[in-house]
Amino acid sequence: MHVNDFHQPELGLSVTEAARRAQIIGATIATIGEHGYAKTSFARIKERASLSSTRIISYHFTNKAGLMQQVLSAVTDLKSSFLTERTEGVVDPADRRGMLRAYIESEVAFLGAYPECVRVMLEMAAHADDTEGWSMAGIVVQQVRVGQLARQLTQGQREGVFGEFAPDVMAMSVSQAVDGVAAQLAADPKLDLETYGRQLADIFERAAAA
Amino acid sequence: MHVNDFHQPELGLSVTEAARRAQIIGATIATIGEHGYAKTSFARIKERASLSSTRIISYHFTNKAGLMQQVLSAVTDLKSSFLTERTEGVVDPADRRGMLRAYIESEVAFLGAYPECVRVMLEMAAHADDTEGWSMAGIVVQQVRVGQLARQLTQGQREGVFGEFAPDVMAMSVSQAVDGVAAQLAADPKLDLETYGRQLADIFERAAAA
Amino acid sequence: MHVNDFHQPELGLSVTEAARRAQIIGATIATIGEHGYAKTSFARIKERASLSSTRIISYHFTNKAGLMQQVLSAVTDLKSSFLTERTEGVVDPADRRGMLRAYIESEVAFLGAYPECVRVMLEMAAHADDTEGWSMAGIVVQQVRVGQLARQLTQGQREGVFGEFAPDVMAMSVSQAVDGVAAQLAADPKLDLETYGRQLADIFERAAAA
Amino acid sequence: MHVNDFHQPELGLSVTEAARRAQIIGATIATIGEHGYAKTSFARIKERASLSSTRIISYHFTNKAGLMQQVLSAVTDLKSSFLTERTEGVVDPADRRGMLRAYIESEVAFLGAYPECVRVMLEMAAHADDTEGWSMAGIVVQQVRVGQLARQLTQGQREGVFGEFAPDVMAMSVSQAVDGVAAQLAADPKLDLETYGRQLADIFERAAAA
DNA sequence: TATGAATGAGAGTTCATTCAT
DNA sequence: AATGAATGAACTCTCATTCAT
């Protein structure tokens, strides 16, 4: 799956509902990625998608909230399919240490693969309260992931693989550290993410070690 | 020094330049704290400060950017004086482990003492590119702090107090984890910050240990 | 073609894009004509065009600059078509003396026919630097005309029809004299333009004579 | 007399009423000269004169109109003294042809000597109706001069020195041509004014010749 | 499936001026 | 001779949305 799945249809042709929506969503992602959420207006999206008027956006989506909601799910879906594709079958779910490392490294890898989407998620989380009417259901997915990580950690402690620490605090720290890489990457796009991911995993492996 | 130093003078009275500015800055902080940066307009600030018109804000500050700049320094100053007051003389600078713990715990303590200010700093960092023309000098101060932490860690490694890890990655993780607490606190204001701070320090102490 | 091509549609009716634009442009011309450029605000235009709000102006034109640009071309077009209509075929282009006279008299005639438009051109030239972003392409058209006149004069000199003088200085003087008539007319609307034009042509004919 | 008679007193020192007024008037002239009348606000004048607040301008002048009035007389006085100084005793008032040439050449010379002042006069004439309440008494002076020229021309015709033409039309043309040089000079500051003035005088001399 | 036309609300900013002292 | 503080009015422009067809 590629982010470029959201893109311009042949110009002038009438397009199916679905394609138009995808096109607009794609343009919105690109716009947020470049200018940030706050400067992402219908007008700007219109330009990026080469639409004749903003009216067509209002037509396909009930609301700005509605559009954003869909943008969020698109990005979230992309991420979760990326992660399952990358993790599934690779690591033994019973291997707690391996799961921790896999969590960190795959998150960092996603960052490298779709920095634009990461920016979008961060921006949307930061502006969650902008318009009333769009729940952060997508963001919640993230929190679920953090919750899962916490549970894995707790389990690992019971099994004696991990030492003593507050599992939820550790999970939060891991999650935050990963988010921090995004900022780092934005500042320096040439950052070596593989190394960075490994070093991050090293750190938290030692922190969690028995 | 308290955040409440910024407050309403008697209504209708003419007030000194400095007092007015402080009042407006205080109202701005409160407004950002409650509604977020994006919804912080002159109109809203006016209401909170019980001013007769927004015009008076434009009178005392060259710009919206100018106002925000000053808000940022106010908050930054408050934080740095809080931290020095709390850390100075308490910990031996040569005690690397102690410094790491002190860093984390004092940051978390600040969070508990001035949650509003933390919100402001986060919001402003997120909207740094909103209006061109206001440098994020204040935010840079933060980055300086992270840099100092990284140097402390490196030094500790040379002295054999700390183990092997990438100091800058560790420093970033610590900083991010601390920021994460802010979100945590916003979600659950009854969060026991002292415990949380200790647990966080524990985690990173183990991660850094020789 | 008449300036009154720009005018009010029935009130309250929805109108085509083109008609609205023409209406707004017309109202703008009238407003500049009456109050001058500096006092021509969207609000005043709105009133003259009987619009419900100034918002509709921003809707149809990207900018104030954009509107003014279009006003300028409207007026310029009007003038150039007036002039060609009046000069074309009437004077033999090889008759240099006749061309000089035709230039002066037709310019003065335009002044009489569309004093409002002349005011607009003068005002806009005077405020060319008001808002950055609108090139004075229309004004340049004027300069082109002066350039053409200069060339005609030079040619006439070569042919021995005209005497010795600096052609560009002469052309500038002619052009300026014509502009001066506008002010004269504004001060005394009953001024006999035909006579005035003839006298002006007489003067420059003698000045240019061999 | 120099335009720089209007200028900054020693900073910080209390200054006499007259000096302050001159300083402000000088700053206003400079500001109009550089930015044009429309962009000449109290704020801009304040900056150029290095005043602490615009309030001081309101203090020394009843009005914006009042200030402009005085600016106008300052400039007008400067010009008329320049002209008398240059013309007086040089040309025999009975020498009509000489007077015509002197008129043109001295006006052009003034232009070269004080381009800033010329800009001011042109700008002010163009915005004569900006603020109600300031008569263009100064501009009228100009018109008086044109009137005098017209009378000289008429007299010259009676004496047989000049040919047949409408004296007021000729006078207006001369006056306008001279103003045109200002624009020319603004476009190309290296323009050779002496030559230009002579050529202009040549043209009108021929136009007026018997 | 898509448009054309319009809209109300609100934004920040600049302006010359005035009431005090 | 000068200031500090404040002000009301007007400005252009952007926003997401809606009524028609």
C-alpha cells in the first residue's frame, strides 16, 4: 500500500465518488504535511487537488470535521497495515524482549517510510479540539497500541523476563520517545533511522531488563 | 515567582504600561491554557482581561507575534527560575546519577506546579510557524536544556558511572517522556505526579546504569 | 462601447459571474471618479453597487489589487477602442502633421466623452504604489502611446515636415498638456473642449513646424 | 536656504517650539518624498523624526490638516525664494521671450535642486481632497504663477513679440510640461536637466514665436 | 456527480485623535 | 514643552458553509 494511492485522476474526466474522495483525502494529507494543520484550509486543499472550487469538498464530505475524520482513518489504516505486515510472523509473540524491540524499530521504520503521515497524525493530535464534532477515534487506536505494549511489559515482568518498573510509565516513555524521533527527522531529514531505532531499542531494553 | 503575578487591576482605572502588559500577558496565558493557541484571539484575550476593546492590545504590543513572543519569554523565565530554585545547591553537579534524577523530577514537579504554563509551551511549540515573524527563542531554551543533559550523560559515561548508550538519544527520550506526562496530566488531573516522577526517574536510571 | 455597460442588475437576483464583475468594476470606476482612489474602499463600492456586503467583492476578485487591475484594464480598453474608432481611417498615417493634431484632439475628445475614466486613470497612476502586487500594465499602455508619438515626430523630422526639436521632449509635453486639460475640465465642467483641443493642436503644430 | 534646515536637534535636549515644528515638518517632507502622501502617517513621521510617540505631533499641530498646511507653505516658500533668487535682476521683465525661457529653465532647475520638494508638491496636489479642512492655498500660488505667465504671454502678443495662440492654453501647457519633467526625473535620476530645460524652452519659444 | 453564487462572522491591523497629568 | 494611556472607526481579507440549479 502506498500513500500515493491518494492521487489525481485524469483531468477533466468525471470520476467515481470513491476516487474523488481519495483524491481529496490525499491532497489534505499532503497539505497538512507541508503547511501543518492550522494552515490547511479548504482553499489550500482545493489548490493542491486542482479542483475548480472548494464547493466540491463540501459536497463529498459533510464537514471539515468529516473530512478530517476520514483523513485520520486513512492514515491510521495505512500505519496499522504497515505494522502488521512488518511484525506479523517475524517475532514470536511470546518473546517479550523481541516484541519490545520490534515495537520500537517498526514504529521508527514507519516514520522513515511515511514521514508525511506521521506529521499528519502529530498535527491532528495537537489540534484534536479544533473543531467540535470529530472524535479522535484514530488517535485512540494509538493509545490502544500503547496499552497493548504496557500489557506485554507486565506479562514479561510476571515471566521474569523484565525487571521492576511501572509498566504504563515505561510504555508511555517508549511511545513518546518514538514520537520524538519524528521531530528529530523533520529537523534533519538525513537522519539515519535504522541506527537511531536500534539505539532507542537498546536503551529501553536495558531499562526493562531483569 | 508566581503565574498569578499577572492579574486584573481595578476596573476602569488607568494603569501603568508595565502593569497593563503583564495583565494582558497573563490573560493570554490563561486563554491559551484553556482554549489552546488556535482559538486564542484578541477578542478572547480582551474578555478574559476585561478590557474595553481589543484595540488596547494592539496598542501595547506591536503585533500578535510580538505578544506571543513576550508570553513565551514570560513562561520560559518562570520555568527556568523554578528549576534553578529547585535544583541549585540541592544536588552536587558532579553526581551524574543525581543530576539525571533531579532533571526528571524537577521537570515533572514544574508540570504539577504550573500545568497552564506547560500547556502554553506545548501549544506554542506546535504553532511555531503560525505567524511568521516570531522567533522561537524560548523554545530553543528547551533544546539547550536537552543538550546540557546529553553532555552530563556523556560525562557520566567517561567517569564510568553510566553504561553504554547513545547520549543524545537518551536525552531526547527523557525530554520526550517528561513532555508526555503533561498529556497524561491533562487527561487525569488527579494523577500523582510525585510517584510518577519517581517511577520515570527509576526507569531512566536503570537505562543509563553502568 | 459605453462606460454604462457596467450597471446594476435587478436587486436580489442572482447574477452571472461576468455580470457581477462588470457591475462591481463599474461601481468602482464611479466611486474613484467621485471620491478619488484613496477614499475608494470596499464599503463605498458596496454602497454604490447596492451589494448586501463587501464580502461579495472579495468573492469575485482575489484582491483589492486584483480588482484595481481589472478596473484599469477596463478603462484602458475603453480608451483605446475609443481612440482607434475615432482616428482609424480618418487620418492618413503618412500625414505626420495630421497625426499630431489627431492625437491631441482625440485625446481631448476622450476627456470630454469619459471624464470619469480619465479621473480614474490619473488617480490610479498617482497611487500606483499603494498596494504592492498590481502592475501598472495599463499605465504602461499610455507610455507606449507617447513613445509612438515620439516616433511619428522623428519620422516627420526626417521627411522635412517638422523642424528641429527633441522629439521625446515634445511628445512628453504634448502628453502632459493633454493631461492638464483633465484638471482644467474638473475645475470648470463647462469648458469648451472642442475649442480647447483645437487651440492646443495649433500650439504644438507651430512648435513642431519646419 | 536649504531643505535641511528642517532637521534633528540634539537628541534628548528640550527644544524650542519652533525647532520642534521645523523638525516635524522636515520629517514629513522626507516621508512624503520617499513613500508618497498616502503612506505618510503620523506613525511614519514619528519614526523618521525619532520621536517617542505620535502624540507630540498632535501636540504641536492642531490637525493632520494643520500639519500638511504648514508643510505646504514651507515647500512653497522654499520654491518661491529659490525662483526670485534665480530670476531677479537676471532677466529684463520687459523681455517677454527671455521671461518665458527663464520661467521654464528656472522651474526645471528647481526640480534638480529640490526633487524631494517637487514630489511633495505633486503628491499634495494629487491628494488635495484627502482631509477636509486644509485649503490648497499653497497650490493656488502655483496657479497664480501660471496666471502671471499667461499675462506675460498676452502682453507679448500685444507687443508683437509673440504670434497668435491662446495664452492660457499655452501657459497651462508650459506648466504641465514642467511638471512632467518631475516624473521623468523620478524614473531616471541621472537625467541631464540642463539640456532638458533648454530643449523644453526651445520648443515653447518656437510655439510662441511671432 | 457536480457546480455557480453568495454569505455572516470574525480575524488582526492602522488610523488620527483625546483625556489626563 | 511634553508625555502616558486609551480609544472608536474603519480597513482588507479568510473562513467553512448553504441555497440554488
